[in-house]
Amino acid sequence: MPAQDRGAATGGPATIASIAAEAGVSVPTVSMVLNGRPDVAAATRARVEAALERHQYRRRRSAPATPTPLIDLVFHQLDSAWSIEIIRGVEEAAAAAKVGVVLSELGGEHRPPQDWLDGVLARRPLGVLLVLSSLDQSQRHQLESRSIPFVVVDTEGEQPAGVPTVGSNNWSGGLSATRHLLSLGHRRVAIISGPSDVLCSRARIDGYRSAHDEAGIVVDPGLVRYGDFYVDGGYEHGKALLSLPDRPTAIFAGSDMQALGVLRAARELGLRIPEDLSVVGYDDLPLAGWIGPELTTVHQPLHEMAGTATRMLLDLARGGQPMNQRLDLATELVVRESTAPPQT
């Protein structure tokens, strides 16, 4: 029998021909799906992808010189200084390896659509970096079957075993920020975090709770808020918290952008920083040192996270395997001018 059919008949490794026979399509159609061509009917593509996944088919990479020297970088949302720090870290590491970067955004969604993935498959990059976004099982297999590795940066949720991720220790960051405020004598410390379904949001609140537990202070549930990581979220929750009859004397914001919103709310209510209200941010973006008073914040190593993830991805593209599937880099509290003991 022809060599190309042996996989289907003998139970050996699947071939393009055996995948085509199982899916009821031609060999060129399977090749079109593997190459990410858009001119394949959705139902046909689904049958081929299902057959590829059943057999865990992985296309062999060509010689190292063949792949286009690009990596794909995708953000769930691209509208803040936080994103710029990630891009800078990726670009620096990619440029050192003489690799280009293709940038895309998901408009606030955490899972990319199929048309985005089709574009990636057509480009056949060295790999994909996903920032605060992730892939479902089918999407992971579509990349794996083409030998396109991927790494998740600052994952929005728990990733399946075997998915490489690079982030920072958000629990420790939440702990150190809250410890600082409690050590100054604050007892009504509020926290505004990001969305409740995002892993780093929950981890920072867990650190906040742990600091209260070790200080023997009961957390007031009314001082714990989930919102988003942007200025508007900090402003809205900050104004609501500062309008309480027994308002907090300190607010720990889940991002520096949120902290800007809190500062605006405080100014509108006639509160002075830090005399009447202490504020701590998170990320340590360059703007934290530009505003007045300078913002006390948790330094999140965004540039290093991005560079580490890029180098990990390029190593995977060369056939290497990471020593650790998950890397959480250290955070550090940076004390500036926006925190002080509460007035008695």
C-alpha cells in the first residue's frame, strides 16, 4: 500500500493523508487547514481540526531558517501605560534575537476569536505571547499541531498543566502594600482591585486579607471592592468609599491608573494626600514618580516579565523546554509621598 496511507491502516502516527481520509476531505484541504488558510468552510475546518486533535497530530517544523522571524503579541486590551511597559520588554528581547513582533488586541476579551487564530496560523510565527488572555483547548491544539509554541504573560486565570506562564507574585504585593498601611497606624484600609474573575485581582485581595489576619484586624467587607484597573474604576469606587459615614483613612488601589482615579475623587471631596488619606498604587509605572505627591506603589517588574516570557518563547521555538512552567517574579513596595500615619 502507499506509504502515505500506512498511518491509518497500521495505527502508526497519523499522516496528512490519513487525517484527510478520516475527515472525508482531500489532502490539499488538510494542508490548507494546517496553513491557516481562510478559504475553508467552517464545517470542513471543524472536521479536520477534530481529526487532528484526536490523533494529536503535530506538523514537523522545517529547517530553522524557514520560519518567518516573527512572534505574535496579543493583548486583551491595549489602552494604558501598563501595556506600553509590556511592549517595551517584549520588543527589547525580540530585537536582541533579531525577531520582529506582530501586535494585536482583543478589544477587552480574554479569549481570542478564530479569525485572529487563522491569521496567526497563516503567518506561522515562531511563537505567540498572550497577555492577560488565554486559549481554549481547541485553540491550543491548533497551535501545537503546527509546532507553534505559546507563553501566557500575567495570566487572567489558572492555566492547564503544561502551559508556560510568566507573572509576578501578586499575593506578596498585596501583603506588603497592606502591611505598610497598617504599620503606619491605619485601621480602616480599603482595597479596590480589578475584575473578580481575574487571577491577579483575587491574589492581591488575598494578600490584603492576610496582612489584616496577621495584625489581628477584622476586614470590613464594605471596604473591599472589585472594579477594573483603569482610572474610571478608581474614581468611581474611590468616591463611593470616601463618601461613607465612616470612611477609610487609606486606600490600596489595584493599579497605578486606579490610584489616579482615587486621587481625583479625594481632591473633589476636599481631602489632602497624605494628610487626610493615604493612597498606595500597584505596578510602579513611570507616572507614579511624576504626579504630586509622588505615589507609593508596589513595583511589578513588567519589563522583566515581558522579556523573560519572550526569551522563554524563543527557547521553545528552538525546541527547548523551560525548567519551570510557571515563573512568578518578585514584587517590591516603593514608598514615596502618598502615605503617612492617619491624623488623630
